[in-house]
Amino acid sequence: MRITFISPFPDVYSFGVRSLSATARAAGHDTRILFVTQEFTQPYSAKVVDQVVELCRDSDLVGVSLMSNFWDNSVALTEAVRKRLNIPVAWGGIHPTVRPEECLRVADYVTVGEAEESFVGLLGALGSGHSVPGVRARGQKGFERAAPPENLDSLAQPDFDLEHHFVLVGERMLPMTPELLRQRTEGIYLTIPSRGCPFDCIYCCNVFLNKEFPENKKVRHKSMRRLVDELETALNRLPVFNRIKFDDDAFFSLPYEEIAEFSLDYKRRIGLPLVVTGVTPSTVRRDKLEALVEAGLVEVRMGIESASESMRKEYKRPQTERKVQQAAALLNDFRDKLIPYYDMIIDNPWESDESLVESLRFLARLPQPFEVIMYSLTFYPGTDVYDRAVAEGLVRDDIEDVYRKYYHSFRRTYLNALFDVLMHYAHWNERIPIRSLDFASRPEVRNNPFAWIIPKLLKGRLRLKLKRRGQGGAAAKPPHSEPAVAEFSAQPSPVS
Ligand code: B12
Ligand code: SF4
């Protein structure tokens, strides 16, 4: 059977699709992957849709992977394929997992949860009318869930066979080449050593997964040997990668012995700079850091989200302020070799200004160097914040209020402008004057309509400092892998 997968994300990592494609190939099917790389805020042009349809023409099944934000573009491609080719389309990924009924209004099949086994089951049963655990079909009554794979080592290595991959370049779908892969990944090989998460942060889809799949609470890891084997296979096949990235909330929760085993093997067989994202402060430990830094760890990304104790409790973040400080201090001990990125959430309609000020003051006192990445709280379906936002009328239309919301577009408030300033100072490794920040965040100051001048002055000060350092580019955006915070200083910010 021939299956064409569509990845509508702007990046070409698409780990879920690569895993499914490899599994289907191992089961004897022929697959193709189309990386139709575009930001979800931009609709596909008719020219792009036409080419995608052409590349799907000889398929028995088309599979689309999506997160909620990619709804519009996934609908556009699916409708074009179904109408023009009359080929069945299956959807999978986190959005169809959380919202199967909604997705079945557009797709013929939806997989719920991790789908290596159920997808191959679907291929075997296609057209037979037989039901397959983990798969929902249009009009089908009843549904049997499929448990996620227990042993990650038993899964096929992700599909990196470029011969059957295509990627959107400008307005053209071109065959993937090693050079295009290098450009699109920026030389980063991304993988996910574990699946599952024991926590239930109220803004994360794990809340849903933990309810729907109680097995998800137990973290399943690939063995360290298998993980390094995977990296080695990818590097040998494609010498385009110069950095490895684990997008994994649970990597630091591995026992020290396993991390030490991994580190030795990684250093010997891979030896490339390593990035670990999704670090939780409660799992950061000196011995683990020492081993990983020795192996090549150069960057970690840790979720702080809020420095206010009450907010963290509300978010169900499993850490105290002391733990966060300890973790930051530990990371700072490795500052010559390691740069930490701290994630923060703003634009929470239930968060008070006092709580935001706590975060600002906390960040301003953290040991440098570090980078800050801000996220605008988004109410993804299946999360607790979504339920509350719907109940309170903050979300009236899922598509408009959630799927189309850009998570890096921030409300133009005075306190957000201060976060922006702080982020710039941190990026340039300059300390924001703590007394100025404390003054700027006092209630009587922040409620003054002229207060917006303060963030501008602070940015001006930074520019001057950088000029003196011979780096006149303070106006430049920090080179984060994510789009930088909106330019608050471009216009006066209303006072919140
Ligand atoms: C790795 C990851 C990324 C990577 C790679 C994303 C990519 N293009 O693949 C990066 C860092 C780029 C990323 C970015 C974003 N991410 Co992200 N990411 C993850 C993470 C941590 C793991 C996903 C993963 O690969 N898991 C392992 C694979 C094997 O699982 P999977 O992808 O779910 O795939 C399985 C099934 O879903 C299914 N499946 C998947 N695709 C298909 C297709 C078909 C046809 C079928 C049948 C089945 C199927 O089978 C797969 C194999 O079992 C999840 C957390 C989570 N628990 O899922 C968040 C998560 C998916 N991300 C999320 C978000 C919001 C984002 C962002 C949109 C914004 C942000 N805040 O970061 C950005 C922007 C994306 C973009 N590129 O524009 C949300 C999605 C919420 C939602 N409802 O949409 C999640 C769930 C985290 C959360 N906050 O709850 N992310
Ligand atoms: S620790 Fe990370 S993956 Fe786990 S629930 Fe919280 S945000 Fe989600």
C-alpha cells in the first residue's frame, strides 16, 4: 500500500510522522512524506495545494499530522485531496487525539494517541469495514482505545530516507536533499528519548493524555544504548547534523547511572553539542549535569513559567521557588559551557499584576547568563485552562480564539513591556538595574499613564551600553529559535 504523509508544520522535525512512516515501511508499505512547511498564520496558496494534491495522486491513503494551530491549513489540504482525488485521509497527532469527533468532520479516519500499532492496523483493515483499536472512522459506532507502546526500543528508527521526502521551498514542493535538510533543521537532529509525563500542568495537553491513557503517567524511556544507536545511524546516513536536541520533559528524571552511561557512550560515539529542552527544576542535579556537560551539553531549556508561589500552585508546577533558584544556581555553575533558556508564561487572564511583578523581580535577580522565552498562555483543548476559559466565556469560538491564536503574540501591556526589556537585557548579558525595575513595577508607578516611558528609557540605556561595548545592535531581536517578543517599544503601551 502507498501512504503519503503530510506534515503541515513550519519545521521538518515531525517526529510523529517520521516514526509512523518508518513503522509502515517496516511492515512492507511504501511511504512518502511531504513537509509542507509554513507558519499556520499563513494559508497555503492554490499553487502549493495543487502540488500537494499531485504528490498524493497515486496514494491509497493520505495521513496528516496536526497540532491545534495547524487546523486551517490541514483542513485546506485534506479537503483538496478528498474532493479532487477521492482518496481517504487519516488524521493523527495531538489535536485529533483530543478532538476526534471534530476532526472526523474533515478526515475519514482519526487515530487517538500514539499510533504506531493502530496505524499499521488501519492499513491492514482499510476498506474492510473492520474496526481497529486506536482508530476512529467516520460514522463508526463504538471505539476501542489502544495502549501506547510499552517498549520504545521495539519501535522502528525514525524515517530519514530522503529519497521519498519532499519539502516546500518558496511556492514549490521539491525533493528533499541533504542540503535542504541541513538548512531546514539548522543542522539540529531532534529526537524524543521518552514518552509520557507524570505531571499535570494545567496548560499542557498531558492533562488530557494522563486522563485518557493512565499509562502515560509512567514515563517510558528508550534504552540509552538504543538512543545513541539512533543518533549514530542518523549521523552516518546524513552528515548534515552538527547538534543534537532532546525535546524531552523527562530526560533529567532518569537515574544518574543511566545518564552517566549515556554520557560516556554519547561522548565516544557522537561527540556533538547537545541541547536538552523541557527540563523541570525539580529534576536538575549536579552529578547529572556534570556528566552531561562533560559529554557535550551546551544548552538546556527549563520551564519556570511563573515565579509566584500561588501561580505555580495553580499551574500545578511541581516546584518551589527555592527549587527553581537552586536549579538556576546549579546551571549557573556551568556557565562557561552551558546556556540555560527559561520559559515564562504571560497573558494569563487570571494572573494578578502583583504575581507578574514577582516574576519580573525574580528573573532580574537570577544569575547570568541566561535567555528568556516568553509564551502567551494559549487555551489548547484538553487542558484545564481551556475548560476554565470556556466556562468563563473567554473562548467562544475554538477556531478563532484558540487554533488561530499565535502563541508569541503578546498583549500590549506595561508589564509585558517590562518583560520584553528584561528579555533583551538577559540576552545581551547585561543586568537590568534592579532598583529601576523595582521602582518601575510599583503599583503607583505602573498605574501611572506615563509609565510606558520607563521601558523605553531602559531599552535606551541598554542600547547605550552596547554601543560602548562596540555592539550597537541592541535593537536587533534576540536570536532565539522562537520568534522574539513583539516590539513593545514601537508604540506607547497602554497601562494594564
Ligand atoms: C517535540 C514537540 C515539538 C517540536 C517538534 C514539533 C513537530 N513539528 O513535530 C517543536 C519544538 C518544534 C514543537 C513546537 C511547538 N509545539 Co510542540 N511539542 C512537542 C512534544 C514535546 C512532543 C511531540 C512528539 O513528537 N511526541 C512524540 C511523538 C511520537 O508523538 P506525536 O507527535 O504525538 O505522534 C504520535 C501520535 O500523535 C500519532 N500521530 C502523529 N502524527 C500522525 C499522523 C497520522 C496520519 C496518524 C495516523 C497518526 C499520527 O502517532 C505518532 C506516533 O505514535 C509535545 C508534547 C506531547 N506530549 O505531545 C509538544 C506539543 C505537541 N507542542 C505543542 C505546541 C503548542 C507547540 C507549538 C505550536 C507552540 C509551543 N508552545 O511550543 C510549537 C510550534 C510548532 C511549530 N513547529 O510551529 C502542544 C500542542 C497542543 C495542541 N493541542 O496543539 C504540545 C502537545 C505540548 C503542550 N503544550 O501541550 N513541539
Ligand atoms: S512537565 Fe512539561 S510535559 Fe509534563 S505536564 Fe508539565 S508542561 Fe506538560
